[in-house]
Amino acid sequence: MNAEDKQFAVIGLGRFGMSLCEELSERGAQVLAIDINEICVRQAADIATQAVVADCSNEATIAELKLDDYDLVMVAIGDDINANILTTLLLKDAGVKTVWVKAKDTPHCKILSKIGADKIIRPERDMGIRIARNMLDKRVFEFSELGSGISLAEVVVTARNMGKPLSQHPCANSDETQVLALKRGPEVRKAPDMDMEMQVGDILIITGPEDVLSETLRKL
């Protein structure tokens, strides 16, 4: 399914929600922007496919907007935790396929997990972790949590591994991690041959259990 075929709804148009609307729209997705603040909705109208003033902590509103037809609904309500939680609960009860939610802290995350949120996001914390990893080790280009204890990392090949077959890279010779692709300049090789020789600057895209992957990266 192409981006233009996907439908997203973003509830809560603060800085985080507005950024999501803008990025999704720029990538060609259909975006419904929702907030109870008319000023925010007017701003989003220039970005999103459609923007409406509505209170999604109301069951009738969710039904009226037919949010169960959307591929993914993002609850980006930030300040009102009660509204954030109630909206998430009502979306799940309404049969929305996938509900992602912005959380404020650990207790908030626990509640959202118990009521069935499909993915819980803490933007400041997640960005802090990514920046810290990059500050600590320039070889780790990116590190992302995919959920269910699985993570994905982009690792830069250094001179230490130059000329060696891919199978000898520490992240590739584990039964628990997998090399999904190798980027060399503009070229991306999916499921690369493990006998191919690595070059300095190659980027390996690797996935595996978060604890195993983190421990392997520490040993690079």
C-alpha cells in the first residue's frame, strides 16, 4: 500500500501532533487533523487533508468521524492526561485498527498499555535515548525500538572490519540478530550475501532482541 492510499487521524494538535500532520501530508498520506481548539484546527487546515474541531473523548464523536475506517489513529493529546486515556479507550472499544498514543511518563505508559494501546510513544525520552547513543558511539548511526522487545540499528562499518566478509561482523554472526540490508552509498542491498566483503562507510541495518542487540553494539 502506497502512502497516498493510507489514512491517518491525528488527535491533538500541539507541536508534536502538528509535526506529524505535516510530515504525513508531505509524504502523500491522507490525514484527518482533530482538536478541540479551533485555532489549532485552522492552522492544521493548511497542512492536513481535512481538519475538524471535535472532542474525541466522546464516544458519539468517534462514531461520527468513522475513525474505525482509518489505518492508524494517533492520540497526541499532551496536557490533558484524562482525555488522552479516555480517548484511547474509546478508540479501542470502537474497533480502530491501530492506536498509537503519546505518553507523558511511566505511570501513564502503564495505564495505556493496560487499556490496549498498540504503540506508546514518549517523544522527549525516545529522542534523548537516540541522541545519547549517538553521542556515546559514532558507529551506531541509528537505534530504534520496534516494540515487543525487538530493536533495529544502523551500524557504520569501520576500518576494523574492512575487507572482511559480512558474516564476520559481530552483529551478523549471532543466531539472534539478523542483517536486513546493507547500504553502500546510494545503493541498498536487501538480504545481502554474507560472503560479500565490507567496506569502510557501509551501513548495516540490523534487527534483533533489544538486549542482545544493545550488548553486541557495546562490544564493537
